[in-house]
Amino acid sequence: MNRGRPRSGHIDQAVAEAVRELLGEHGYQPLSIDKVAARAGVGKAGIYRRWRSKAEMVFSVVVHGTRLVPPADTGTLRGDLAALAGHIVALLSAPDARAVVPGLVADIAADPALAERFAAEFIDRERAVLGEILDRAAGRGELPAPGDAAFAHALLLGPIFTYLFLSGGEPPPGLPDRLAGAVLAALGAKE
Amino acid sequence: MNRGRPRSGHIDQAVAEAVRELLGEHGYQPLSIDKVAARAGVGKAGIYRRWRSKAEMVFSVVVHGTRLVPPADTGTLRGDLAALAGHIVALLSAPDARAVVPGLVADIAADPALAERFAAEFIDRERAVLGEILDRAAGRGELPAPGDAAFAHALLLGPIFTYLFLSGGEPPPGLPDRLAGAVLAALGAKE
């Protein structure tokens, strides 16, 4: 259904709705920027100004956009890390994300230029959020040294990805808090 | 090239060589059990007796077979975990593995029956290796309680997978020892 060409401020929303509808109807593999443009009633140029590939568009819509922000300050490093881990579990456990993430990862791995943009757009942003959480903790005196945000990111995201997409199971109850504890211990944090 | 039908004891080796050759020539996507059988000069039935899908055959040949065993006892939990993490880094960093693992993960995620067999065949075996390492540590008095092998497995495998396949980079130097330290701390091990 063509809804009429949306005004520029509404393009993001029209694209997001079209991506979700098309994923629900046919899955990730047959999705294309052409089909999304047609369904959303927007020009392809408008889509390509925002995202350079199908994979980036889908990841941005389904997993997280460019507005990833640190969770509210809980007052402790453990609380902040557990909140972020819980957020990642929720994002990746959503049915849309479960359906598309493994295909996205395969697309990214097969295309070095896409892999580089993906790392710069999304992974660096996630690491920056971790960096802000670790800086808060250093400010409170909870960390003995500036933390390694990339390592903390891998320790949070990696096990969640493993439970959801590699080991055929569900993240066990309490995983966010256990991961927060593992990161605290790995960074030598005081509690 | 048909090398003549190999004797049954040599089927594994003939299949492994054919899989590696075909991956090198055309990559993962166009590989099929038919093509492997033809290249190896073995019957398809012999392949299907060993593996029930292309994904299982390729994972077994390229990443690890059914003979995964715990690394030699290093005398400490930290040493055993670092040795295992180093082994996983080496397995997944090999050019063949880099080329096929993301496509395998996507295939597995798209097929619940395959996901179940993959978890039973490979993930459970990896967790059993971790379990044996944790049991050794408990026997030495290094662990206060029986360790959670599935959690330790996710803490080792997940970050390695993240560095290699999600964040577009290389595992940083010293990663195996840092991961061993994170697992020790998460399990409350004495050093």
C-alpha cells in the first residue's frame, strides 16, 4: 500500500514501518531497498542518504538506531552494567531481531566495506556508551583505572549473542546481573 | 577430480579435503553435499550417515570435529582456561573458519531442527570440555562450588566471536588470558 509520499521528517518512521511489515511478510533474505522505498512511499535517494545498504537500514530499524544512549545513572557500576545488559538482551530477543540478526551478521562478514561501516556506525557507538558508564564509575572511585570499553563491550554482548544465536537456547534468568558481575571483576572494580 | 572411491576408513579425510577445496574455490553459499560427494568420490549415503546437513558437515570439517577434547592439564584453572580460549581463537581465526562461520550461524538460526542438532553435537560438547576443566579445578580446591559450565562457555566463546565477527576487528593480544581471568573472577575462583 502506498501511503502517499511522507514529509521529510516522517521518512524515518515510514521506512521503519515498511521494513517491519516486509520482514513480517517475507523475512530478511528477499527484503530490498527498492521494496522498502515502494512500500514506504519514499524515494530511494532518501533511503540511501540515511543508510548505504540493506543491512545497515535493517539493523538500524530492528536492533538499534543512531540514538543509542547510556541508560540512566543507577548510582553504581554494577547497576549501570546490568541495566545495559538487560537492554541488549531485550533488543536482541525481540522476534524481529531474532529473525534478522544472524542473516545480518553473515552479510556483514561477507563484505569488508560494510563491516567497516557497521563497526563505525554501531559497534563504536555501543563501545562509547560503555565508555561513558565506565567514566561515571571512575568518577565515583569504583574503578582503579580507566576501563577498557571494548573489552567490557565484548564481555557483555558476546555471551548474550552466544546464548541467543549460537547455543540454541535462551539467556538464563539473571544473566544481566551475572554479566555485570563478570565485567566488574574483570575490570578490578571495587563494590 | 575423482580420486577413485576411498575405503570407508578414509571417507572422513576425503570429505574434509573436498570441503576445503570447494570452499577455497567458490565459498560457502554454493557448496552442497552433492558437490562434496562428487569431488570426494564417495557416496552421498556415506556423507549423510555422518552429517545430516551441509552446515553440520562444514562445521565439523572446518571448525571442529567430534573429537574435541579438553586441553592438557596445565595445573591451574587459569592456565587451562587460557589454553582453551587460545584454542578457540585459533580455530575461529583460521581463514576457512572466518569465511564460513557467519554463513553457518545464519543457516543454523533459520532452521530450528538444525539448531537443535548443532547445539547437541557441538555446543554441548564444548560445554562438556569446560565442565571437565572446572571439575579439575574443583578437585584442586580452586573453586568454591561446582562451576556453571554453560556460563563459563558463553564468557569464553562470546567475546571471541564478538571481536572476530561482530566488531570488524581482531582479538586483542592477550585476550585468552584476560578471558581466563574474567571467568575465574566470575566463578569466584581462588588463585
